[in-house]
Amino acid sequence: MTADGPNGSEPPDEALESAPIQAIRLRHPWRTVLAGVLILLLALFVIDAARRPAYDWPSVAKYIFDRRISRAAVNTLQLMVYAMVIAIVLGVILAVMRLTPNPVVKSVAWFYIWVFRGTPVYVQLVFWGLLAVIYQNIDIGIPFMKPWFSFETNAALSTFTLAVIGLGLNEASYMSEIVRAGLLSVNRGQEEAATALGMSWFQTMRRIILPQSMRVIIPPTGNEVISMLKTTSLVTAVPYSFDLYTRSRDISAETFNPIPMLIVASIWYLFFTSILMVGQYFLEKRFARGVGDRQPDRKVVAGADPPASPGAGGVR
Amino acid sequence: MVLADRVSKSFGTNQVLKSISLTVKRGEVMCLVGPSGSGKSTFLRCINHLEVVSAGRLSVDGDLIGYREANGRLYELHPREAARQRREIGMVFQLFNLFPHMTALQNVMEAPQVVKGLSKTQAEQRARDLLDRVGLADRSDYYPAHLSGGQQQRVAIARALAMEPKLMLFDEPTSALDPELVGEVLDVMKGLAKSGMTMIVVTHEMGFAREVADSFVFMDGGVVMESGKPSEVLANPQHKRTQAFLSKVL
Ligand SMILES: Nc1ncnc2c1ncn2[C@@H]1O[C@H](COP(=O)(O)OP(=O)(O)OP(=O)(O)O)[C@@H](O)[C@H]1O
Ligand SMILES: [Mg+2]
């Protein structure tokens, strides 16, 4: 006998087994009221906005798929993607540099972050725009010797390239801190286990620490990607003027009607942001491998352990 | 196989190991026992060069650990050389330290592929054999999070064995396990000892020590208090501290 019934030591029989709970759900009247009020306010705003001539909806509709605007949207997307690729690659390198046992490498990374995180991105973009003024020619080779390559800065680097470099190098300093936080979040025992297996410091980073840190790195990186999408509107400082914001402002300068163009630009930004958020969701799922509560793909663990049968190892 | 000659280790002013001298012969199993903080883990970590010895000499299979000796002077080893030495020494941790982003099979395949450059098929073949040997052939595609503690520790043993070490170090391999899971891990270790593996085991499992160990060492406060055949030390401890400790764990 394992359990005592309510009246002594009766074995629990069918009739005494408790019925499934059917409770009255707790009501949340205030939630409903709040939601109702908000919907009402939103409806009022929408109806009012639809009628208000200042928004000029016909112009919004006309310009949203305007060739110049969609071209600019693609440019903005490209600026963001290229700059983020630079930022992530360089950010990982900088973060790893800051964690090496090598003090020289460490200080280089520290100095980079100090400069690029310590000055406004707008100022940096203006500087990149003036690159050709400061350095008319760029020589590659050994100092004080005849250079291997030499090119004129203005001809070699378009404003688009300069904008990408400026955004990317600035963002790298932020990305490196995000990556570093991720690397530090991995349990020390992992590094120890890998080292004990004879893996080098670099192998340990690449194969063991970095993949595990992704879970911590991805959410703030998603943030940075979205933030970068909007920071591209500053590239007019270079000056590069074919991004979404600058282009829509230029058009409104011709039409003397800024509000619909702002709406057009916002819709495009929102559209891209939404796509990015979906992408982030799937990336996060991918790197949750082994830590989520997902069961292994092939088998469902049944309550009890099946006896280990030699040779029964799964064959994919 | 393992030769420790007056090994000392300090962290700052705290001397954790005090002139430890020990030998473990090829194929022998040594059990290292002692109260918490006595320096057992530190000693194992020194053998694997995860810690740097402050005085004395430590060698494994004739190789001085962590240094090269020439003309009566010691030269620090390049990390690459240190990594080469570690390959020959397997280590099993109290908290398993499996790689959580890899399946059991991938955990075992990883080091042979990355460090020894084995092809994927070779590494997989070896990993499947080893998982079979620790009785986990049917768990090869599970992630560590979906394995019990005992299963995780057995995967960790297989992972260490995959590098074909000449020496295995175990740091309290069963003390993080539920009592009913201890047996399965000890069984694997017994099998390993029988196959002739040289092992140093830090443990509080006196039954295991009595049955498997060739030598038994009791450490306290960073000093070897007593050593000898497990049957003799366990039955008839000479030192007061040993008696006091054993009366608590037995
Ligand atoms: N990295 C470190 N820095 C400073 N002190 C340390 C370090 N590692 C260990 N110690 C100290 O060394 C002493 C011995 O530690 P060690 O982990 O070797 O003990 P142990 O015998 O393994 O104990 P336990 O049974 O609790 O695992 C302890 O006093 C500990 O505080
Ligand atoms: Mg310990």
C-alpha cells in the first residue's frame, strides 16, 4: 500500500479518483475596457488622418512605388547589409582580440573601440567624406619605398563606398562589445574542457566558445541591424544622397510637400524592419540547439530508459 | 608514467600544494582522496598543465610538463607544445563540461577532427565505437541537455578517450550525480582500468578505490599524508587526519 485514502488506508479506487478541474475562468474586466478605449482612440485617429489634407494620401500612394524611391530603398538596404557585414566580422575580430592573452593585440582593440565608439557617427561620416581632401592619393607598399599600388582617392572610393566604410567601422566598435559579452557569458568549464582535449586557444574560440555565445549575441545584434537601417539616413554627411531618407527629402523639396514623403520613407523602413525581425526569430531558433527544451529529432524519450543495446546506434 | 617530484603550487601567497612527490606506473590506477580544499583538483590540473607548477618537476611518460629543460635551464613551452602534451592526457570533470551545442556523437568527434585532423568518417567511426563502449550507442544523436547526469559523464569519458590518451585524470567524476547514477559511471571506469589504462582518480567512492586502485593517496592541506595499497590504508590508516577523514566517508 502506498497511499492512504482520505478515510484511513483504503486503496484509491476508480470512484474516488478526482474529476478533471473545470473552474470558472478568472475575468479581467479592466483589460477589456482598456483595449476598448485604445481601439476607439485609434479609430478616431485613423478616421481623422484619412480625411486630413496635410497627409495627402494620394501623393503617398503615388510615390510609394516611385522608381526613385524604390531604388533608394534598395540603396539603403545595401548600405545596411554591407556596413553590418563589415561591423560583424570586424566586431568578432576585435572582441576576440580583446580576450587574447596577448597584451599588444589587446591594446590595439581597446584603442580602436575607444576612438570609434567615442566620437559621433555623424562626425566620422563627415571625416570619411573629407578623406580625399586629406589624402589625395593612397599608396600601398613599404613605407619610404616606391609603392606597389597607388591610386587617387576620389577616383577609387565612391561616396557609397565611403558611407559603407564609415558606418561599418563605427558599428564594429559596438558589435565588438556585444560579441565580447557573448564570449564572456560562456561557462569557463567549456574552455577548460576544450583545452584539456588539446585544442588550441583559437580552435577553442572558433569551435566551442563562439557558437555558444551566439545565443547571447543575436538579440542585441538584431537591435543593431535595425538601428543601422535607420542610421543610414545620416550618410548625407559624406555626402551620399541616394539613400531612402535623403532621396525622399530631395523629392519633397521639388514638390514642396514634405509630409507624404516622410510617410513613404517610414513605410519602407517599417517594411524592412519587419522582415529583419522575422529573420532574427529563425536565427535565434537555430542557435538554441541543445539548450532549448526541444527533444532530439529522431526519437522521443519515453519515460524509462531503454536498455543500451550495442550496435543499435542510430544510423542517419 | 606520472612522476611528481616535490611539486608545489601557490596562488599568490596561498600555497596549495606543498612538495608533492608521487609515482604512477603504466597501467596503474591511483585514487586520490582528501577533504575539500586539500588541493586534489589543483594537482590534477597541474598534470594537465591547466595550472602552472611553481616548484618541482612533473613529468608524464618521461615528458616534462609545461617546460623544456636544456643546459640546466627551464624554458616555457609554446602553447602549441603544451596542447600537444595535453592531447595525450584525458580529463574528466566533476560537472562533465560537455559541449551543449553538439550532440553526444559530435562531442566525441570534435577533438579528433579538429586537433588530430581525422576525417569525418574516421572520427565518426571512432566516436560510435566509443559511445558503444560506454553503453550509449543509442544516445548518440542526443544533446547533452537531454541526457541524464550519468549518461553525460559517460559521454565525457568517451570524449576524452577519443584522443587515445595514455593517461586519464578523473576529478570527482561521480560527485555531481544522483546516487543511483553513480554505479553506471564507475562501471565504465572499472572497465577502463581493466583494459590497462593508467588513471588518476579523485573520488570519495571508497568501494571503487578498494576494488580498482593499485595505490591510494590521502592528501590534506596540500601535503600527501599517507599513501599505499588501498586495502592497507583503508583498513589501517596510520595518520590521525586520515583516520578522522575515513571515519566520516566510510
Ligand atoms: N585559481 C585559483 N586561484 C586562487 N586559489 C585557488 C585557485 N584554484 C584553487 N584555489 C585554492 O586552492 C585550494 C585547493 O583547491 P582545490 O580545488 O585543488 O581543492 P580540492 O581538494 O579539489 O577540493 P574539492 O574537494 O572541494 O574539490 C583551495 O583553497 C582553493 O581556494
Ligand atoms: Mg576539486
